[in-house]
Amino acid sequence: MKRIYSNLLAVFTILFLLCGSIYAQQLATVGKLFTKSEADKLYGSVIKSVSIGSTELYPAGIKKLLLMAHYLPWFQTPAINGFWGWHWTMNHYNPEVADSTGRRQIASHYYPLTGPYDSQDKDILEYQVLLMKISGIDGVLVDWGSNENFNDYVLNDKGTAAIFKYIQKAGLHFSIVYEDAYIKNMINAGHMKSSDALNYGKNLMNYLQNTWMYSDTYLKFGSRPVLLNFGPQYFYNSSNWDTLFSGLNQTPLFFTEDNPLFPAAVGAFSWVPMGKSNSSGILTQSDFIDYLNQFTQKSTNRSYKISCAVPGFHDIYSEAGVGSSYGYLDSQNGLTFSSSLQQAVSSNFDIIQLVTWNDYGEGTIIEPTVEFGYQYLEKIQEIKKASIDSTFKFGKDDLLLPLRIYQLRKNFTNNTNVNASLDQVFDMIVANNISNAKMIVDSLYKLESGK
């Protein structure tokens, strides 16, 4: 008990030092961690209010390159949703089975540092957006196709809403990569008539507008929302998209994969060109670089340009028995990612899509994993400071903080006061006050060790 009290005192002492103007007699209230209201008062002189501000790409007429992570919101676990979702199992792997190190069976060659997670877990979402903030990523491009009660579409929609909330809290950007393949899937399964597809798609566009596009958090060029399409895979004619957008207040700035679907699309975005893999299923580095160079050349005279940076590609579809592999692109221990990122940064693009944050099935992951650690986020930090924003101040050691916060959240799930302190840590990091955030987290770890 004495040790716990001592650790609690340490927490208060640190917070007192941060404020500088708190009277010494306030320390007499030691005996518990701060409640949220107490913490708000105490941190008032430390944490400035964080404004999301404009999410227009060039709000002041000054061009700014954005790094946007392609994000998958489609993971489920028993702790949150009551079952292991398909993207962890692919109806082949059993995450309830673990090896001697505790590593679970999942549908991936790679393993997240946190272990397999749920896309609606608020602690994971906090961890992810803090990593994005600290690494220099400006926001997410979320893979989304429908809110229909079909397959896992409703769950994916809920996961999208969940990451939006935390992106908004962190003052980052958010946009949608729309998958019209979802409509094709529903038609092929007899869930929808092809004659209803256009009207259904139009309703989906209105749903996007009313749910996310209206928000200041949603990425816009000027006042027009940015919308990417992973395809097209069903609506192949430009006139189809004119119909889909006809009910919107603002026509989106629309981008299709590889080649613009003019005139509806204003540009295109590059992706991992696995279709260029050789007869052995290998996408060579030279072919990958040629693809990026050709895409850059084609994009030269376009008004809006989106390229990509890729860590590699190593899918598990064949091993899982769900289909043939798309091929393999070697990570070259990080060189594939760093070279493709630097190529895009040097080529005057508006947005670089980081492909991907967390597609474990295809092995294109930049979030921290057992296999690669933090190396991709460290490379983003390095290039961000050297080539994009010389004032960027976070360092590689700062990347360790979100995992510590995540662990504290899980270890003190029911402790309201600890979680209130961690809420303040989140705000500090968003406000770029990393040193004080670390001090509080350190003090909470001391508290944990003494419980």
C-alpha cells in the first residue's frame, strides 16, 4: 500500500511540475489519480486546444504534399464482436490456436505488434492514429464499399465510422476509397438486381455525403471532397458516375486506379502492379520501378496527382485456400518502401497513398509488426523531415509511446482515473507536446509496477 501511494504521489508531482503555476497545497489532495475534470483544470496551462482546422488540400494557396495511409477497417475479434472475422481466419486459420510464444494462427505471413485486433477497438484505434501522428502521416484513405447487410459489409462500415472518430480527434484527414466491386458481388450472389445497381450506388454516394463528406475532417480540394475508386470494377462508364454523383451537393474530385475514367474522373492513383509479375509469380524491382516511372510520366500534365509507396507484397491467399496468389514483391528489408516513397516525393504529386497501413492478407503492412518493427514509420519520419516539412519534430523513439499507452489502456481497463490521464496524454501528443506525454506515461508505468 505504501508503494502504491508513493507511485501515485509521483504521478501528481509530475503533473504539478508540468503546470508550473499550481499551488503547492494542491498536492495535499493526493490519494487518487486525477478525474477527467480535475485533469482538464490541471493541464489547462499545458495543453492548448487542438483545432482540426481546414482539411482543404491547399487552404492558403500553398501546395502541401499529403501522406495518406490506405486503411482496412475489416478486422473482428471475440473481445469486441464475439468472433474472429474472416480477414483473420479466411475460413482456414484458427486464431484460438497459439504457439509457445503466444503467437496466434492468423491469415497472414506477418503479425501485428499488438496481436490480432478488432477494427472497432477504441484502444487499437487510439494506438493507430497516434502512430500516424508521430510518424508524420496526414490521414487515412479508408477502403469502403457499402453499409448493406451482406457478407461483412455492415461490420466494415462500423469499422470505418470508428476510425473516422479517432482520425477526427487527432486532427488528421479522412477520405474514402470506394469499392464498386461490392455491388458486383451482391448482384452475382443474387442479393441485388443489376437493374437496381445505379440507384443503389447513387444512394451510397448520398450516404457518404451525409455521413462523412460533410465534415471538415473529410479531405477536400477546395470545397470538393476527394473520392478514390478501387477500380472501376462494375461501373465502367463515365456516365454511370455522373448518375451516381448527380444528387450530391458537391461533385467529388474523383480518382480511379491506374488510368482516369474521363471525364468523370479528374485523375488516377497508382497501386501495387501485381499483374506485372513474371511467370514465376515475382514482381521484380525493375518492373515495379518501371511501372512507377511510367505512371509518373502519364500524370505529368494532370491537375491532380496521387501516387503510392509500397513496402512489398506477400499474400496468403493460396495457403489459405481462397484463391491463387497475386504474386510476390520483395520488401528488400525496407528498400522497396523507401525507394518508392522517395520517388513519389520527388515527383510533384499531391497525395502519396501508403499501400497499406494494415492489409495483412496481402502483406502490404506499414504499421508495426513483429517482422519489421517500426522501420516503415521511421522511414516516413525521415523523409517527412528531410523533404516535406523541415519543422517536423517527432523522432523514432517517440514511436514507442503509443504501444505503451495501448498496454496501459488494457491493463487499467476499469480504472477511470488512469484512463482520464491517458486521455490527456492523447491530447498532448496531438498538440505535439511529446515530452510531457512521456513523463505522465512513465509515471503510470511506475504505478502499474507497484500495484
